[in-house]
Amino acid sequence: MSKRKLSRIKLTVVGLATGFVLATVLAALSLIWSTRQEVLGDSEAQATRFVAGAEAALNRSLLGVDVLLASMDELLNLSNSMAEWIDPKLASRLMYGAARQNLTVRYLALIDGQGRVIASSDKDGVPHLLELPPGFVREVLEQPVSALMISSPVVSFTSSDRVLYFARSIQLADSSKLVAVAEVPVALLNTILIQGVNISGLEVTLERGNGQLLVSVPTLEQADGARLSPPLGEQRNAGRVLHLSARLSGVEALVVTRPILYQDALVAASIPVDSALAEWRIVSHFIFGAMALFILMIIVAAGFFLRYLERMAQARLAIVE
């Protein structure tokens, strides 16, 4: 075997080995990329399903609160009465019975335009002090049509828990208005929002369209009325997956939003991309390991074959000599 022929064979072997290595690398990278896209797609679908369920569960609960507040007019015959005609003890007893039938509401109160409690669902009939957010009562009374209004989160004076107040106005016989208020613990709304779902890294918020935070899971320890950025009410992409910063942690995330029935509020679910790709990283490491092993096998096989050719050439040369 001439040296030129031997060199051609060696170059062919090296070219084939290089081709196999490149094909292996491309196949591994393609598999890793397609697996990544598949995992992200699954996470997007998971976030979309979760938000749809959270929105439906929250709407059901808030609809119950809304119906309860609206029923105060009929229960206490307010549209045919005036404020001074209301019997506080009788009204409180009726409100206590109504509040017990709703598992979401912890406290009911009937207040006037100055925020004074006229009657409440307290069992002992003694109304406790309501620490409503400044301007909330005025905002409720200024609505041209009675509708459910949601306050910013505050700390309850009696329980020291964070609560939201839901309210709607009721018009009396003399055209004056009272406000029916329901106190709902934020912890209970957290339970309704999360629905027992266990998604790694999931962040859930109930917020207004302008970004004002109402409820969050996990709980964000910030001042009441904190605003998140960017405001999701401007996105107009309900139900679509947005690649934004997570609403609480600020990391890169898949964000899905859906509006609820009341007061320009929406539910947002954020799944951090790092959490979504946690299992994919394990799979990609395994693929990289398999690729490296296969490439090593190709190199070793090519090396043995080249060594075999070299020894065959030396043997032929020895025979010729």
C-alpha cells in the first residue's frame, strides 16, 4: 500500500468520523431544542388552564358575596325605609343569620355616608369598628348605578388579618343611600385562587387593571395598595400567554391573565421560566451525556482503525523489505 493511498484512506476515515460527530451534535441539539419548546408549551397550557379555573372559582365566590349584599335591601326592607326607622338590633340579628349562610364572608355591616355602623352581623349585636380605606365609602356612593366595589387590602381592626371589603350602595325611601359592606379575609381568597394546585414556582395575583395589587400567592409583604408594573389592564390579551416579568418576583416568566366580573380586576398567573424548565435541564444533561459518550465511541473507533491501518502499512513494508 503506497503512502499516498494510505493518506487518502486516513483522510476518508477522519472525514467520516467528523461527519458522524457533527451529525450527533446536530441531532442532540435539535432534540434538546424541541424538548425545550415542548416543555414550555406544556407550561403555557398548564398556566392557561389554571387561570381559567381560578377565574371561574373566584367569580363564583364573589357572585355569592354580591348577591348577599344586594339581598340586604329585601332582607331589611330598606327601599321602603329611612335610616332613622331601622331597628339596629333586629337588623343585626337578620344580618347575622344571612352572614352565617355564606362561607366567604366573615362580617357584614350596614353603614351610612359618614362610615358609621348602623347594624352588623356581630352575634352580640355590638358593631365593631370598621377601618375602611380612605374614600372607599364615597367611591361606592358616587356610583351612578349600584355595583359591587372592591377595596384595597387593609388590616382588620379586630382580627389583625389582611382583609378586603366588598360593598354596594342601597337607596332608601327618601333617596338617601346606605352602604352594605362585607369583610372577606385575604387568606380565604388565596385558598380560592390557588385551588389546591401545586405548580412549581407559581405566582398568582388578583389585581386591578392599573396594577394595584389586591391578593397574591405567595403573599407579597408590601404596603397596602402597592402597584405592579406593567399594568396588565393595558395588555388586552386575556387568556393569551405573555412573556413578561413575573408579577411578584420579577424574573422572566410565562404570564396569563383573565378578567373577573367585577371592577376592572383580573387574575394573573406567572410561571417562572426557570421553574418551567427545571425538568428539561435534567433531560438535556442526560442528552448531552449520551452525545458525549457516542462521540467518544466514534473517536475511539476511528483511532483504532487508523492505528490498524498504520500497523498494516508497517507490516507490508517489512514484508517488502
